[in-house]
Amino acid sequence: MKKQIIAAAILSAAVCLTGCGADISITTGQQAGISVSTAAVSETAAVSETASVTAGTTETKAADSEAAAETAPAPIAEMTAPAETAAAPASAPAAAAEKPDITVTDSVTKAAYQDPDTQLYFVYDCTLPYFECSDPDAATAENLSELNEQMRQIMIAPIREQEAHNRQEVAYAAADQAVTDSPFGNERISVNYQMTYQGNACTVMIDSFWYGGGAHGGNTLSTFMMDSRNMKPIRHLDELSAAPDDFISFAAEYLLTNYAEKYAGRDEWNADYLKQGMNGDAAWYFDNNTFFLVFPEYALGACYAEGRPCLEIPLADCLPHLSDYGRQLLQK
């Protein structure tokens, strides 16, 4: 139950956070269609550092370690795009507009808290994307702002949970070592992401791992799909469907038929459960010419060793049940 509460906290909406310790790091690389920048946007300032954000670049200055221990943590910097990326109305019609030049920067937060009564630790390590565009039109700028705010809320939710329980912020390195040496009773959450691409669609896949001692921890997968041509979020499969509920109904029947040998007879193996998954209870995305529906651990009667049940449908079988927009989005 505790790890379900933690997972819910990661995905819940939260208000702006201040006073969180962090370490900032950067990962660079190249993704298909969207480039990864070497700039970093600071989400927090470390207890032993002060951080300033200028045009998307984090500059840090080391502070004396003894003085830092007596200094209150600096507030979290807002995850907002630099001034030069502000929206500018497109002069050409949307149909003639070129695909925007999107860059992705890793935003990394590390924080640690301790319960003053139990002395147990909570250690948090989160890496999520921050999206920027060199010259967005108004619609793209608005979509990017919404997406970045959603990522920020996910990032700060577990920390807000610790603050709500009056737990005290402590030095990350010491707490991390303490939890590594003695994990039982302490809590650790690690959040990472990867990007997947299908045609003109891109998806942020956020993987959250919780561990509090014992044989194993627990994983939670969340996905956020977008149209990479304007970063418009795709929140429901009906937005891609040829008709309302058409694709979801097709997919449910396809999966019932093609996965019957593995799952038939289990309590949750029915069309309604699969439809609920596609309507938000499970994670879904398109990648490698395939539709994926990923359920949480233990769903569909699976044991921990089986991992998260992942069901697949070839894109070619999906196309007749997609709208013109859906087919254009998923095929280049």
C-alpha cells in the first residue's frame, strides 16, 4: 500500500515547491527528430551550492561546507523556458509551418529527508525532460509550457509529500549512503525517463522505482504522447480513433484473441478491463510500428517475476481503426 501511495504522489498535481536540496547533472545525446541540448535547467539548488539559471544554463558556485550546513536551502527555480523561446505568432498557415526544432534537456533533482521521530530516511533521485524550441509559434509555445509544467509537478510531488509530513531535509550524500548500507525501513525513489518515436509522434516514458527494504521494490510506468510537429499532447486514444471507441474496441478484441492462451481464465481477463487500461488505468504508446499496452505489476494475475504485463498489436493492424490524423501522426 505504501508504494502505491508513493507512486500516486509522483503522478499527483502539486503546487510550487521551495526549500529542496539537489544535485544537478546533465546527460546529452541525440534522439530521432528531437535533439538533446547540453544546456540544463536547474530545478533545485544544492544545500552546499548556489545555482543560477541564465538562458537555460545552470551555473554553480561551491560554498564553504561548514557555512552551507548552517544555511537554509535555496528555493527551487521555476521550470520555465528562457526568454528567447517565448511564443511568436507564426506568419505562415499551420499547414505550411515547418516542424519545430525541439531540444530536450535533462532536469535532475536529488533530495533527502529524515523523519525526526523514527530517524528513517527518504532518498529521492529524479531525472525528467525539459523541452525547448528555438522559434515556436503560439500553439507550440503553449503546448511546451503545459508539458514542462506537467513534468515539474511530477518531479516535485514526492518532495511535497515529505514536507507535508514535517520531515527534515538532510544532506543527500550522507542519507544516500545510510539507505544503501541499511535499506530496511528507509525509502528510496528513483525516477527516470526515455523518449520513444513513431512517425510524427513522440512519447515520454517515465519509470518510477520505489524500494523500502525487503526482497524487491516496485515499478510504475507512465507515458505522455505528443505530436512532435507542434508538441500537442495526445491524452486519449479516441483522439486517434476513426470513430469514438473504435480503436479501443478493436484493440480489446484483438488482445483477447491473441493473448488468450496466456491470460484466459484469469479474473481480470475481459474486454472491460482492457478498455479501462487504454482509458487511463494502464500505460500505452506507439513505437517500432507497434502499439503497446503496459499494465502495472501484478495485473492480469502476473507474479512479480513476470514484470509488468505488456500487450502488443502491430501498427498495420491498427491503421484501419485510426482516423486520417491518427494515420498521418503515426506514419511519416
